[in-house]
Amino acid sequence: MQVVPLGGLGEIGKNMTAVRQESGMILVDAGMSFPDEETPGIDVVLPDFTYLREHADELKGIALTHGHEDHVGALPYVLREFNVPVYGTKMTLGLVRSKLQEFGIKKGDLREIKAGDRQNLAGFNLEFIEVNHSIPGAVAIAIRTNAGLIVFSGDYKVDFTPIEGAPMDLGRLAALGNEGVLAYFGDSTNSERPGYIPTERIVGDTFNEVFENATGRIIVASFASHIHRVTQVVEAAKKHDRLIGVTGRSMIRNVQIARDLGYLDLPEAMLVDQRDIHRVPDADIAILTTGSQGEPLAALSRIANGTHRTIDVGPEDTVVIAAHPIPGNERGVSRTINNLMKRGADVHYSPLEAVHVSGHAAQEEQKLVLSLLKPEYLVPVHGEFRMLRHHANTAASMGIPEENIFILENGGRVEFKNGQARRLENVSAGMFLVDGGGLAESSSGVMRERQQLSEDGMFIVVARINAQSGELLGPPDVISRGFVDPQASNGLVDESMAVVTRTLERTARQRITDWGELKTAIRKDLSGFLSGKTRKRPIILPLIVEV
């Protein structure tokens, strides 16, 4: 039996792992991640499907741990190519069903399970186990394979007083440990953090205090999929006699799904259409919104910038950013907070106040799970390399031998046979980039060109030549874009025109009339000149007009 993580290692997001044996192959999760500064203009980043395509006839199904985008966001793209059943809890499948409809996929084979259920799938016996996270319906998955029992934690924390559902089923984990766990694939997101993660209920106490003291509107920004956080805002609104407005496309959709499935008790009489929010007195409404990560186009950013169509913010208003910035988003969140404060709003945010607690286990909770499962082998998953390393250190401190801990990268393979594990050669596991609905492998060069454009700018050369002789007919036009100093840029343009003129005069003497050769000569000479002058290598786009 082989386990192949195709995403989620050395990064946050894109969680997808293949488990393969003679009877077939299954996937645990199929997530996406969001673009960063290295992927300008990209909408979504997906795991590489190459390995799945190479074993397409072996793929028998997909098991989901929970409904967050980093675990289910790639499903529409996977199901376009692979018609297989998908197993998940009611809340998870509710979110997935909405996403598939958005992509025009009407007949996904979605099969509902609940914690405690078992399911046979292509020679694998799956058992779904209750865990706590920041969304209802989160489960760990124990898989009985030909080689032994393996356990995927999914995202989890140990919360003895959860907002919804039962506490994590530690008794079942202990029973699995007594049965004998061959390998454990454990959430590493908070492995650097000592101690325990507090219960989600302390955020509810903070909300009640904020609602008690606020005199104007209250705007709460959260992840749209953090249904437990949304629940606590609604409960605070009930307690303080406020209506609820919802803005942001994903927040509107997820609130409706949670209401329909019975996970959110928000009566219709309390709900205000976003178009009517401005009609409600400020002291009588609380607004749920997206944008807790400072996303430029999200509702909270538009509110902070004064560009939202129906919601503005002023000195009497209170804003709560009920999330901690994901690594890489700190600048956007800071910019949003600054803009809100410039407009006079009273802003509450982490870590200054308890407006957010993590949904991922800290070190002592990880130790608890490791002590219950007693795995022979550990593969830390779900996190950047430093997080995987800290999880490995925690396991080693509990007696798991170093040689039994595998810190993998995406595409790394571990084979289990006769109770032993060994690494195999890596498989292809890059990323797919979604740009306006189209898919492109990250190695396609598109990102390199966009990065070069953003850093070094562009020069466009328009040259008119005689079709027969190759002679230059008049001075070339040179247009620059992306240079900071306009005066320096204008000087470069004049000098660049002279460089291009000399190049084309030389090629005319050589009787070169082939467009490809002319463009190559222009690029080579102009690139060398600009590099010497500016230490930059802008993209050079020659346009030859034959006359």
C-alpha cells in the first residue's frame, strides 16, 4: 500500500492525498489554495492532477474530512475529469453541492456519512470519527488497508465544550490505538504553539462584551465557512436585540446553507437583505461580512475603502475582525484595519483581543492524540516545513523513533509492506493555476512572465521595414511601461530608439528579412543595453511592420 500526498505539505492549503493498493486508489480531501505575490492575477491554485490522470482507472472515490476550501475547493475540477463517489458529512456535502452547482456540475455522486459510520470502498474500510474544528461535520478518517490501519486526523482541535456537536471522540482514538495503528497522518498547523488551544466559547464572551458596549453598527468579518463563529455572532445579536445583515457572496451562500441544514438558528424575521441594511437604525443591526484576510475585492475591504455600494463606516461603528491573518496576508489585513480606523471606526482584532481562537491543535493536544493512537509511523501533514518539523519533534519526544517519522514534500511516496515503511521515488506534484476559468500548469512560464512584468516592466518596439530589402523606413517607435521615473524612462526611450536603429541597419546590410531573426536581434541588443543601464531585464516585445 502506498500513500502519496499531492498537496498540503510545505504549504498552507491544497490538501489532497492518494492512498493506493492493489484493489484501487482513493483520495482523502481535494483542496485548493489562494494566490500569493508569486502568482499575480491567478484566481485559484490547485494540486497537480498528473498522478491522478496516470492512474485514472484505479481511482474509486474521495473521502472528505470537512468542508473548508483548502480541503474541498479542488473538487469541481477533479470531478470534471473523474466520475467517482464523494463521501462527506451533511455540512461538508452541503457546501460541496453548492460549489458544484456554481460550476454547472449537476450530478455529482455525493454520499452522506456521519461520525461513527463505516464504509467499504474498493477494498478500503473507512471509519469516520468525530473531531472538533471551526466548522460543523469535521471528521478524522481511519482506513483499514491491505497493509494495516492508517489514520488521517483532518483539521482538528480538542474542545470539550464545542459550539455544536460532541467533543472529539478520544475514546474511539484510544480503541484504534489498542487495535494497532500502522501510520498516522496528523495536522501540523499549530505544532509550533505550546499548550492547548482555548475553547471557541471564549470568542462568544468577547462578542457579548462588544455588543454590550457598541452604540452604532457592529460589523463582524470572518471566514464564511467558520460557521461556529457565525453562530456566536447570531447568538450575541439575539441577546442584544439586533437584526443580522449579511454581505459578501460566500458569506451569503454559506449562511443560507447552514440555515437550510439546521446548523444555524437564524430566524427569517432577524435576517435583513443586504440591499436594505442602510434602512435599519445603526443601533439595531449587526453585519456579517467576508474580508477578514484583507482581500482587496472582499466586502470588508470595500467598506474600509468607502467603495461598498450599500454600507459605509463611521465614528459610531464597531468592526470586529474575527480571524487571525493567514501567513502572507498580514499586509492586507493591516491595510484594512488602518483604513477602517481612518474612518473613525472602533476596530477589534487579534491578538489584541480574544476575537479569534484557532481550530487547529497545539502541542499538548497533538501529544494527547499521539499517546492515544500509538502509531508505528508518523507523517506530519497540513503545514509549512517548519510546522511539519515541529510536529516531528513533538512525536520524537514521545518515543517515536526518528527513522519512523517521514517529513515529506508534495509528491513524496511512502510504501507500507509487512509492517515496514520505506520512501519511494517522488511523483509529479506541482500545481495547477486557475486564471479566468482556464487551467495552466505552473511550469508553463506564465507566472515567470507576470513576475518579470511586475518587477522589470516592458518595452514595446515598433519598426517599419522594407519587405524586400529589410531596410528601416523611418525611426522606430519605442514605448516603455512599468518604469518608476518618467524622466529617466524618457531618456531610456530615446537611447533605446538609437540601439534599435543600429540593430536594424546592421541586419539590413546583412540582407536579413526573416521576422524571427529580426525580433531576436532586437531583443538581444536592446536587452543587453537596458540591463547595463538599469540592471533590469524588462520584457521586450518587437513588432515588425512590413511595407
